[in-house]
Amino acid sequence: MAKEKVEKTNALRLLDRMKIPYEAHAYPCQEFSGGEDVARQLGLDPADVCKTLVTVGKSGGHYVFVLPVSGELDRKKAAALVGEKSLEMLHVKDLLAVTGYIRGGCTALGMKKQFPTVVEQSLREKPFIYVSGGRRGLQLKLAPGDLAKAANAQWGDVLAKD
């Protein structure tokens, strides 16, 4: 289903196993760069490129949020949505151990463990979005509903308002 020949990641294997269509877009990337830089490098609208944020609730549980790279997570709204009193960002040094992914390559697809996942509801109306493919230098183009299905995610309003 992938259009370019790329090394398979857990995310790609999951999508293949579920027979979910996607396009893989590889680009040169050694160091972490923000999502807006990725969009610029690939010639994409930043509104279509998403970031995956991993949080820790007051209870100690982990939660995953997918939102546009230009947006900011409203932790109060997000906490209420997942039934937590508060949420903190997972420390970068813990990301690999918890998710199996590194900063700049984290995706809601194919993590070591399936955590409760929320996709920002404003993405629902887009024909497609781009998310990390599970490593730096790999973006996946897919329908938002397919991302939600593959990540067993719910939709929710988690963007901070300006």
C-alpha cells in the first residue's frame, strides 16, 4: 500500500495488517526538527501535518493526543476528556521506554502498548492528514478517520484557544 519503498516500522506494519491505505513520504532527517519544519521541507500545509503528544495523568496513566503541529494542547480540556484531574507532558527521556518511539518519530500507531488516544476533532473534516511514520524522516498521509480507527482513538476538542 505504501507508494515509496521504505523500511517498515511498527506503524506501517499495523496499517498494512489492518488494510488501511496510506502514502509513505520519506525525507532526509537526522536530528529532531519541529512539525512546522517538516511541513516546510515536504512542501505541505502545516495545518495538515500532525504531532503526537504523550502525557501522564495524575493517576500515572499515559494518554496520547494527536493535533496539528501549529496547535497547542489544552491540558485542562484534555485531562477532563480522559477523566484525569491533570496531565503533564511525558519527559522526553522516558518517551522511548514508554512508547517505543523517539522524539520526532513518535506516532499513535503501533506503540509498545495501546494507550488511550484522542485525535483533535477539527482534523476530522480534512480529506487527509500527515503523521509520523514511526521514525524521523518518515511521514504518513492518510485519512483522519483511518488514523482514529488504527489508533483506536476517540475524537475530542483538545486545542488551546488563542
